[in-house]
Amino acid sequence: MEPTNENPTTAITNRNLNDLPDEILIHILTFLPTLNSVETSLISQKWRPLWSRVPSLDFNYQLFPPHEHPSHTSQFYVEFVDRALISRLNYPLHTFRLSFLYDEHYRSTVDSWVRSAVARLRARELFLDFFIETDVRDEEKPTYDFPFYVLRDGCVEKLSLTSCYLTLPAKLSTMQFRSIRFICFNHVYLEDQAVKDLLSACPNLEVLEINSCLGPHHLEICSTSLKRLILEFGYIPKKKQTLLVDCPKLCSISIDSCEFEECVLKNASSLVEFHVDFPHRIDRSYRPWSNVVRLLEQAPNVKHLNVQNWWFKFLTSKNTFPESFILHNLKLLVLRTGFTQYDLVGMAALLKLCPNLETLILEYPFKMEKDESLPEELLKKPVHFSMPSLKQVKMKAYNGRKRQGSFVKILMKQGVVLEKIVLLLDQVGQNEPLPPIILNRNVSQAWEIVTEPNSG
């Protein structure tokens, strides 16, 4: 073999992107929207087929160059998607993502895209979003009607629909869509019976999200497979709304701004995460908030609780927990609270129910109204916090004001086993992120203040 004078370092330096294996180039293209990944086919002969082997297709309407009239932009978008799907090789597709300013004129075209993604390309994740900002969307235009039956011909595991109608097969309750494990509906009109039929037809569904969906009045979530449930309505219903949840495998539930008059929770022994949030307007939101919070009585094994601090009003009302109620298994509490006397009295009442709490995270809420007045005897009475197991407290948006500082002193004095207090500083108006302040209790039981360069 003849000796070579080529320097190995020079050979490596002279390599470029084209020298990488196809698999790596395809992986790089997965981070690009399809509009951009298709453009890479112009780089060279090597790149020409690579975009069609990417395991995801992402057609984002907002990335397309705007024309003088929105309809021209839509036409260009439609033609591009058509060409891309026709040119796409039959490699398995993991994710099909579509966001589009829908017009009734394109109904059959969108139907063909969905069928192609589900039946021909065998997409496992399907994200369809027909909502664009209101400044460019005519709210009077018809909304796309998603044909749920097409999922029979595919293997979709994850389905997310935004701003569309939902057409269900006439005999949905007799069908089985065994591949579906995740469903998210956002601004989708849903009737009570449709929800019941969907749950029955998806025997392996594990996650259900219903966000800002009109239609439900007597919502029944009954499933032997569901593990996570997220409900967020965000509107005032015209009719009385009720909720029934019966899911023996349910591990996590989140209820946000849902004004249920009645709530029932059954078979909740597996439930360990409980999240409830409402706009901080106690005059309007307290009643539905308390209806949801009372579900904790049926969830004895909750370990993580995320809730706002209306506990003084709750525990002094007639509609409250029995005296024997205790959150024995609660380890982590995320509490949205201020630090007025009203807030402190409520916080003390809640902590009394959590004898085994180890971590407390405090978030400052946006209050839309003033606190209710307290009885005179509570205004001046020192507040005692029961914290026999509490080891760490994290305060978010700390700005060093008097009430926050006074609360930190209470923690340091009354936290008998408290080891650490993390103060995450308020970042409003800061050009550079401020590091947290860490208060540690040393071996001699004295508190030491340190700062850390990260966000804690």
C-alpha cells in the first residue's frame, strides 16, 4: 500500500453536512416544519428524498408567506400539502400535525389529508388545529367536521382536535378503537352522550383532556382504563352542570374553571394527584371551587395537591369536610396564596389537615377582589402553623415585601423539622434572571443564607 500524506485532522475538517449518514440528516429534519424540510430537497441530489422519510409531517399555516388576500394564502397552503402528501414515500409516519385557516370549500380536501395520514401513512399521533388568531379568522365561517370513523382504518394512539366539530359513527358504542390512548378536545362541541360513547369505544384510553368545549351539561367520565383527566371549561354555563367520575385506575385529575353544581367521584383509591384552579373571584367562583375540593373526601390516597387558598371560608362554611377528615398521604402541596391575615388563617387551617406534608410550594395569585373581612378576634390573634413533617418550602415571585418577610420568619420559627426555604425572586423588570435565595438550617439549628447561580 502506498503511503499517504493526507493529514487525518485535515480530512475531518474538510467534511461537511453531506458526509453525515442519512439517518442523522433525517433526525435533524424532524426538528423543522415540513415547509422548511421540503426546501432542503434543493440542496443536492443526496438531500432530495430525505424529507419524505422524516417520521413527522407538520403543516403550519402561519409559517406560509402571506398573500395580499388570505384566500390566496390558503390556496397556496392547500396545494403545498397536496403535493407533499402525494410525493411522500410510504414510510411509517409517527406524527401528523395540521394547523389551517379552514374554509368549507376545502372540506373534501382536508378529509383526504386525514385519510391519507391515518390509512396510508399509518400515523400514530394526529394533531388537527383549525383555530387561527381572531384577527385573521372569520368567526362566522363553518368549522371542519372531523370524521371520527376514519380512525377505524389506522393505528392512531394520540388524537388532538382544536376548533372543529366531531362526527361520530351512528353505532359508535358498538365499535372498538383499541389503539387510542390519548384524546384532547379543545374548542370542540361535545354532547354528554358523545363523551359516554367515546369512552366506551376506546377501551384503552389513558388520558382525556376537555378544554373550552361547549355542550356538556351532565358529564359522566366512566372508564376502566383512564389514568389522567383534565377538564377546563373557562365559561359560564347557561344550564346547570354536573360531573360524575368513575375511573378505578385514575391517578391524576385537574379541574380548571368548571362551574359544576354537583360533583361525584367514585372508585378513586388510585388517585394521587389532584389539581383545582379557578379565577380568584371568590364571590363568583367559590361555590363551584368548594364543590370540586370536596371530592378530596373520596380520594384518601392523594399525595400531590395543587389548589388556591380559600380554606378559611371553606372550613367555616356549612358545606365542608367532616371533623375526622385528614389528608394523611399528602406529601406535596402547591398553594396559590397571598400573605394577608386572611390568607394566613386559611393556610393554617389547611396545614392542620396535612400532618405528613413534606414539601410546600407557594405561588402568588392574581386577586381580582379584596379579601373578606375577618372576625375581630382573628385579626390580631397570632397564627400557628402545624408543620410536624414539613422539610422544604419554596416561595415563588418573592419580592421581599413586609408580609412575605414576616411569613418567612414564621416558617423559621415554627417549622420544627424544616430544613430549607427557597425564595425564587420576582423576575418582573429584570434583564437578567435573578438567582434564588436559599435559607438552610445548619447542624446547630441556625439559619444560613446562601445564593445559587441556577433557578433552584
